Amino acid sequence: MPDSIAISPPLTPKKEEILTISARLFAQKGYAAVSMRELASETKMTPAALYHHYADKEALYYAALLHVFTDKASAIIELTKGRESSETKLKNLILWLIRLFSRDEIFTLLLQRELLDGNSARIKLLTREVIEPPFLEVERLIGKLVPNRNPKSLAVSAMSLILGHFQLMPILRNLTIEHSSAPIIDQEHALADTVRALIMGQSSKATETRGAF
């Protein structure tokens, strides 16, 4: 598996379909539990035709990860290039991260599996394409907003709070009735309020009026 990403030509519709279906299966079942035969069946291809596109399962898995992960960093640029205040940019970035984990189930499952099982090359991919861009931007904005605090430490705490929250989601769903009944947008904003309060060193009263995750 390569340590760096080569610039690839645009995907054909068939490859787009293969990668979308493969990402879903890998996310739901894990790498070891999915066979090339099953992938071929799900994509309505013969195994030989699938091997024509990808040399082996590892190559297909890596391509599926790229397909899911590599469009995320570009969204960070769009969120932070405007003329809004640093506080607004930080708010938008935190909410974007939360919605990414909250609404993109395949992305979240693949990320969680890779954090547990991924090899060093795939962890580098995750770091470069998913974690590093928002982390560095959060760190930069924190440095502007609260220069008397350690921006790297706060950025680590903020990212850990968001990621850890969604790793615990299967348990959180069973803790309270309020969690399951609150509208998803209220849950997202409640978590965003908590993360911003952590960064700014304030108590978050807004979370008291929103439905918590």
C-alpha cells in the first residue's frame, strides 16, 4: 500500500459504483469479513471482471477508503476562507465535524474500524485526509481566540470529545429517553455548544435547553 496518494483520473461511473458499494460493505462488516466474491456479487460483476478493476481486496479496500475520505479536507477550505470572525469560523468548523460523524454512517464506521485495526499506511491516510486539516484549523483559530491557553492541547481535547462521543453512541442511545427523542439537529448543536465551551473556558448554558446526544 502506498504511503502517499497519487493523483488519479476521474472515476468512471462503474468504478464509482464499485467503490460506493465496497465502502458500505467494509464499513458494515469489516475488512476480514468481506470477500472479493461477495463484492463482485453486490456490484453485479463476475469476480474476474472485478479483478480487472482492482488487483486484490487490499487494493480495492484502499481505493474505497480514498473514495470516502479524500473529499473531506476540501470542505475545510470552504468553511474557513470567508471573512467571518474567527469565532464564527470555529463554530462552523466544529458543527461541520459533528455533522460529518452524525450523518455519514459509512465514514464514521470506516474511521472507527481503522482506528482500531488499520495499519500504519492507512492511519497516515486518515491523518492526512481526515484529521489533520480540521485539527490544524481548530488549533489556529483557538490560538487567535484564546491566546493565553494552549491551542494544541485544546484542539486535541475538542477532537477527542467529538470522536469519543460518536464512538460511545451505541451506549449513549440507551442511557436516556431524551437522547432518543431529541431532534438530531438539536443533538448536534448541543454537542457543538459543549465543545465550544471547553475551548473558550466557559460553562455552556445552551446545552441545558437543547436535547443532548
